[in-house]
Amino acid sequence: MIRSRDLLAEAAAGMLQRPGRSALTMMGTVLGVGTFIAIIGLTSTAGGQISKRFSVLQATQVVVQDAAAAEATRPTLSFPDDAERRLGRLNGVEAAGLHWPLAPAPVLSSRPGAVAEPVSGIEVHAAGPGVFPAAGVRIQAGVSYNTWHDEHHQAVAVLGAVAARKLGISHLENGPAVWIDGSPYTVVGVLDTSERLPGLLMSVLIPPRTALDHFGPPSPEHPAQVLVRTALGAAGTIARQAPLSLRPENPMSLEAQAPPDPRTLRDTVSSDLDVLFLALAGIAVFIGALGIANTTMVAVLERSSEIGLRRALGACRRHIAGQFLLESTGLGLLGGLVGSSLGVVTVVGVAVQRSWTPVLDPVLAVAGPGVGAVVGLLAGAYPALRAASLDPALSLRR
Amino acid sequence: MTDETGTSVRDGADGSPVIRLVDVTKTYPGPPEVRALRPCSLAVQPGDYLGIVGPSGSGKSTLLNILGLLDRPTTGVYEFDGVDVAGLTDADRTRLRGSRIGFVFQSFHLLPHRTAVENVELALVYGGGPRAGRREAALRALADVGLDHRAHALPSTLSGGEQQRVAVARALVGSPGVVLCDEPTGNLDSATTERVLDLLDRLNDDGYTLLVITHEEAVAARARRRVRVHDGTLTVDGGTLIVDGGVLLPRGGSAA
């Protein structure tokens, strides 16, 4: 009989009657829903970061390190001469490259002899021919040296683009050379980009056997390592097989690092954050529901004479129940709305602070107020029934 | 059955009573069992102005609740507009109450957070009528009781007499035909009491059927006729007694 707009207006008036109390009542729902949204949002945001960082590039990369060198006192090289070839024989390896920086850094110059002006800020690396395909380089000019150069201890060099610019070498038509500790090395190629080892762009690369001849094995501070590019999904297996294949007699001297398993990562995030905080959020929502139930109950008792009056003015029991249900649902809905907003702000705030990309399912922003409304509806059910069953004659006498 | 439009307040011109109680009793289940109302019979004609006098605890509140359809009698017949209300559902009784009976209470029962005109409008909300025109009707009702200038004041800023006049405006805004007043002057000083009683006189002159329940003889004296309630029993006070014609019908051997 009552118009729904009238019922809504009466419920709204009931909520606004004591705005301070309504605000406090909403607090539990605000906290609960806000925590829910924030946790789910932060989890998905962090998950997004993991999947972003965990690219195909990483998933197909294994790095074998010289574990023995770290404890060595003099320069050593635990890798065999033919490390690249041995690894290349493993099923699933697409390319493998041995490399180490020369230390102490040799004097580098683009001119011979006395007129030489040393160029600083450029490293010299020993890099096997397998490094170029393993690191995913692009040759800007010339070619990269190959196994033949290495095996014949050729004095050749490949320059990174930045190093070439610093050394003043812009084209290779004249057969330019660089002088390393006074010895000339013919520049055969210049690298444009390097996917996995961007540091190569600032370096001068020479074949490992040539480097061993002139500069000895790598220093313990800067041990050699092998970069392996594997087929997709083979990285874990390769990481287990590589040390054995390289040093069958002493595989412990080498350490292979496989990329982290993305599934493990996600599990860690879920178990660490989700369970605990979602439980806390659930408790907050539950307390919020109790708060709404309690406040609505108090309101029913307080306003019993109002209820009696409304009954006298022609309100049926269901009108009374409807009004209090609407009031509690409204409180829950508003609490959910405010909580969702705070949750979203939290997610965006944390993401901005960590320079992450905030990831949040838009459904959640709608679900938040919905959850709040349902909580309010359930919490208001008992008080509304009590209100509806009040005896109008008795409640008017109060 | 009901007069939704409220245009003809003085209905029942054929002489049939608007309210008719026959051997109505009310017993509150115990323990201890309380017999609040012993067999009572009463008939009220349209346009009547009946004072129901009795000390507190006499059962007059019980009588008012039954008359106002807020409570059901334990035994006996209650006819409103010639319809036996015992056969009505709760919702039907509520609808009948909302459309045909206006209430004026001792403690005014105004919603404290609503303005005077909003309080008056509340009486129109549960009728389900159109929203348009409600405000105007409420303002007219307030003008009727001489309070149009305080229409937008909150009850707390009104005097007791003004609050009761707002309550009277609320009682008559839906043109209910019957107005039940429960100690309407109980919380008012004597000067204000006079003003409210004058207002009730005028309502009766306008054709409203008035039932005023009070413990004050002076208030009851303004009514055209009076009955007394004592220990749950109705007795006549100087009125005419017409059996079955329906002005007043005391029973139970307790006539004064």
C-alpha cells in the first residue's frame, strides 16, 4: 500500500536521523569491505608484477656460475675449454656462452703506442662465440667472431655500441683496431642490442682463449659464468644437467641457477597474504554485521513509540519490517561503498608508491557495496522482525 | 465500506452507528490474569462527541485500543461502519484504521526530527496515495488548527499546545471521520487546554465523530455525552439509553 519511494524516503530519514551513530555503525562494514578489496587488489597487483617480471626471457635462461672460484685465492677457471660445445649437446639448450670480465681492467685505447690516450669506462670481457646467440644480440655492423677465432687464439674484438662510440669507431670499412694493454685487436663487429646481457653494449669482447693467453684466468672477485638460453620449459632440467655435463668429476664446483617457477611464486603470495588478511577482513565484516544488528536493535527499542505511531497511522507489520530492513541494508550498502572506495585508494596508493601497475578486477568495486548491502540485510533481519511484532497499543504508551 | 476520499465525514446518515460494541470484554492472560474490560456495549453515531471518563487503571486505555483497532477484544462483537472487525485480517484492520480513524495522544507522538508539516504528512504516507498534493493537504490541515506559520518548525521548538495542535492536524489530514483522543490535554496547562478543547469542538461542528478519553471531568464536560469506565465496566452518565437503537447500551447489571 505504501509507495516504494515513500518507504525509501522513510528509511533514509531514519538513517539520517542520527548521522553520527549511522557513521559509527558503518565503520565495521567499511573496515571489512575495505580490507577485502585492498587485500584482493594488492594480491592481484603483486601477482601482476610477478607475471610481468617473469617473462619468457627469464623462463628460458639458466646461468651456470663458478662456485669454486669464489673460495679460490688465485685466478682460476673451473669451466672446461669446450664448455659451450658440451652444453650445446644437451637436449633443450639453444645456445650457451662463457664470459667473464677481465680484471684488473686492462688499458684500452683506439690508437697504438705512445700517442695512445686511454679510454675509461669501458670494460673488456672474455666472451665465447656462444655468448652472442645466448644473450640475443643484434649485430649493427660487421660480424661476430666464431669458434674458429677462439680456437685459433685470434686477436679479434667485437664492440658494444656504446663502447664503439666512446672509442670513436663508427664504421668498419678501414679494418679498425683497438689496443688492449698495447696489443692490437681487429674489430670485426659492433653490437646494437643485447637482450640478456645489456652490459655487453658498454664492453669490448674478445675470445676466451685469446683472453686466457694474454690476461690469464678470471680473478676470484669476477668469476666466469655461462649464460644458457634454453627451449621453453627446459630451464629446470638444463639447470640440473649443466654442472654434470661440464664437470662430471666435480659438479659441485659449478652452480646452475634456474629461473623461479611461476607457480611456486604465486603460491607463496597466496599463502602469505591472502589467508591471513582475508580472515581478518572476514572478521571485520562479521563485526560490522554485529554492529549494524546492535544499532538497529537499539533503534527499534528507542523508536518503539514511533513504530506504534506508524502502526496507528496505517502502517502494516511488513511496512515496519521493510523500513528497518531498508535502513540496515542502506547502512551496509553505504559502508560497503565507502569501504570499496578506501580499498581501491589503498591499492592504487601502494601501487603508485612501489611504481607498480594497480591490477583490480572491476567486478570487485561493484561487489564491495553488494557485500555490504547483504551484510546489512542479514544483520537487520532480526531487529526488523522484532519491530514488526511490537504491539502497537503497548508501544504507543511509552 | 471505507470512505477513502473522506469527502463525506458525516456518513451513516441512515442512522446506523459508526461504532458498535456488543458485550466486548478484554482479558490479559496471566498470571495473574487481568480482566481489563468486563462486558461492555456501546454505540456511537456519526457526528457524535462522546466523552469517556475514568480514573487511571479503570480500563479506559484498553477500551481506546479496542476502539482504535490497535487491540482485539477477547470476546464480544465490534462493528465499525457496520462491519464486524473480528473477521478482518490484520492488514485489513490496519487499512481501516489508517483511513477511518485519526489519533490524538496525550504525549503528542510527534517525530522529533521532522518538521511540523512533515509530521502531518506522515499520516498520508501509508494510505498509498499520490505524493503530489500531500504537502498542500498537510499545510491546509495545519492552517485549520492555526499553525500554518509554524509549519517548518521542529517539534522541540513548539510549545506543548502547539505540538498537540500539530497532532490534531495529523489526525484529521486524511479526513478519517472518527478521531480518537487519548487524554488530549493531559500534558497541557489550563489555558492551552481550553484552546485545544475549542479546536475539538470545532472539529465536531465540522462533522467529525469524536471520542475523547480522559480522567478530567472538565474535559469530558465539553463532550455532548459521557460514559464512565470504572473497574472495566461502562456506565452511563446522564445520557439517553436506547437499547438496540444504538446510542448507548450498558450491560452486566452495572448501570449507574
